Amino acid sequence: MSIPKASRNLIKKENSYFKAYLTQPAHNGLANKQLIELLAGHLKVRKYQIKIIKGEKSRNKVIGIDTTVDAGKK
């Protein structure tokens, strides 16, 4: 779940999902972009490995993370 226009950026784990508080508004994809950046830092993956699979215009989202991208690199 993402919450735009929060007072600070924060990711909390609640039960089996994450709740993301974002400072950007949900306008022109700004909150989605910030969500990807925040998740990348939190999960220690690159931004291009994270995709919004479902819920691009919803607070509830399904996120995909491609962990095979850097598998061959050392």
C-alpha cells in the first residue's frame, strides 16, 4: 500500500505486505517513481529491477522484482 503526500518517506512492514509513505503526490506518476526509488534503496536492488505489475493508479500495488538481471555480474 502506498500513501502519497505523507510528511516523510518511510517503508513499514505490516503482516505480509509493505506500507510506503511517500512525500510526492499521486499526480503524473510522481508517487510511483518515488515508490520505486524508495523500494530499491530498502531492498538493495537497482531501480530498473522493480516494476509495478498491478495497481499503477491505486494505493494497493503488486510489485515485481527481477533478481536475475545482475546474476551474471561480479
